[in-house]
Amino acid sequence: MDRSEMIKKLKPKLNEKRFVHSIGVEYTAASLAFVHGADVTKARIAGLLHDNAKCIPTEEKLKKAKKFGLPISKVEKDNPDLLHGKLGAYFAQEKYGIKDPDILSAITYHTTGHPDMCLMDKIIFVSDYIEPNRKMIRDLTEIRKEAYEDLDKCIIHILKNTLEYLDDKNAVIDDLTRETYDFYCKNR
Ligand code: DGI
Ligand code: FE
Ligand code: FE
């Protein structure tokens, strides 16, 4: 499937803001792939498709994940929006014909990250946070700079701020989010 076909399929699944964000992640992922030596074409596809399941209503996410036999943790059951990565990877495979494991993994883990990410996982995780249409959040200028200079430092910074943000909101923190943070702090 070429890019214009993917866009034709993707656009009606998203609202305007989410579509604009997805294009932003596509190009940000391409620029990070230039700098860090990853496959630019794969980075663009993963970026474009990463949130393809984001706009499915919350309870529908849970229903669909069950229907497709995807693994669902307790935290995901209680916060089904967290499932949009796993569901997105499922649809990438089934609806967009993506077979590449790097692309599917990057989509799966883009919200929480996971310990010991491969380069493509890191690029999508970071692009999602720094793309130009994101509203300015704390440290974003510095985090954007780190993305091009020191990817692991950037990941730690993003996770630190996300954990603080979730803590302030008293949101339940997914095990993977904390495990990812601990892993990258330990491995510096
Ligand atoms: O889908 P996007 O908005 O582009 O970005 P995303 O996939 O990173 O999702 C961001 C949301 O996910 C944000 O509201 C914070 C939330 N989130 C990230 N990690 C966790 C989390 N929510 C909970 N409850 N637990 C987490 O560990
Ligand atoms: Fe997302
Ligand atoms: Fe996103």
C-alpha cells in the first residue's frame, strides 16, 4: 500500500487534530531517522500510523482488543485508552498490510515505551512527544534538542515528566512506563 492509500484509509478514522498530529509524527520520525541512521521509509510509516486506533471510543477499544485476542493487562482493562498502541499495531497489520516487525513494535509500544527499545521504537516514542503540533509542555524546547543529540537522555527526560504528570493527576501508572524509566536510568 502506498502513502496516499494509507492516508485515504487513515483520515476518516481520526479527527482533524489527530490527523495533523500523525503527519507531524511522520515527518519528525523521518528527521530523527536521518540523524540516528534508521530506515526513513519505515520511520515515516510507523509515525503516520502510530495513532490509527486512538479515536476509537474508550469502551470499544477494550471490546475490540478482546475480540482480536490481544493480551490485556489489569491497568489496560481499567484504562482502555492505553490499548491504542496494541490495537493500532493490529490494524496496521490487518488493514494497512504492514508486516515489518520494527514498524509494528514501534506502534505497539509508542505510549509506554519498553525496556531496551530498538532504534525504531525510540524514534516513534520520541517523535510522538516532540512533533511540532504538540502544545508546549514543560521542558519541550530542551527535550526537542536532546532528541537529536542524545536519544536515551531524551527518553529519560520524557518519561520523568510523564511519570510526574501522571502522579499529579493520580493516574494509574502502567508497569511498562515505570520499567522503561528505570531501565534507561540504570543503563546510562
Ligand atoms: O496518543 P498520543 O496522545 O499522541 O500520545 P500517547 O500515545 O503517548 O498517549 C498519551 C497519553 O497516555 C497521556 O494522556 C498520558 C497517557 N499515559 C502514558 N503513560 C501512561 C498513561 N496513562 C496511564 N494511565 N498510565 C501510564 O503509564
Ligand atoms: Fe498514541
Ligand atoms: Fe500520538
